[in-house]
Amino acid sequence: MGNVSLTFFEEIHREALNAFVLAEDQKKFTAMPSDALKTCEEDLSRTPVVIMASDVPVGFFVLHAGEKIRDFTANPNAMVIRALSINQKEQGKGYAKEAMLLLPAFVSTHFSEINALILAVNFKNEPAKKLYEKAGFQDRGQIKHGPVGPQYVLHYDV
């Protein structure tokens, strides 16, 4: 595995992110980076983050804060992780797990007021749930109904 790091999205990343490919069965569980970036440009409470491996963008996700995450939590100091994806040709190399392990320190450094990370995982996406749990996220029994069925809501106290 290359040297994995997290960085805020910059224009120099756009071409690589626009070229991301996901398997058809993954597309129903997450947004493509190009679509998620458009949403971030329209909603400034969403912060796009790029997962880098040896200076190459291999993954992407969005950190979402503010009033629009209240259907996940009443905690005003929480952030929701959205639209996590790893480019298909880079999958299976541990990048998503490494990114989630790096995320608490990244959030503490750049968003010092944040004390919780939250994400939703579709019931049918067991591999993703296992990945998040290995990275320290906890299933506290909260369930949310998403666009393609029920979702586990996982928590990580920063």
C-alpha cells in the first residue's frame, strides 16, 4: 500500500476524480465523486476530501456538518461522512480502511469543534459496515431509512 493521506479537494484533483469507475453494484450505495462535487459546490456545509496514495487520488468522500445532518443526530458538533468511494482499480488495497483510520486526526486538526463522526451504511452493504467497524465506528442500534432501503447509522467519538 502506498503512502495514504487525506487532503481537501483542489481543482488539480478533478480530472482524476471524474475518471473514477465503480462497479454497478456499488453505485447504488454511494455517489460518484463528480456528482458529489457538484453537490458540494451548491451546499457549502459539505466539504470534499480526497484520499491520496503516493500523491495519486484513489478515493473520495464528503464531510457534512450543520443543520442538514439533524436527521442523523442532534449533536451540533457532529459531522456526517457521505459519498465514500474508492476508484475500482484501486479497491482491495486497504485505502478505505486507512483513510477511516486517519480521519479522526484529520477532523481534529481541521475542525476542532467536531466531537463525533457519523455515517450511514445500507443493510445490504455488509462489506462496508465491516470496514467501518474495523476502523472503530460503532453500531449503536440507530437505523435510518435511505433511498435504497434501511441503513445502519454508525458512530465514532472523536
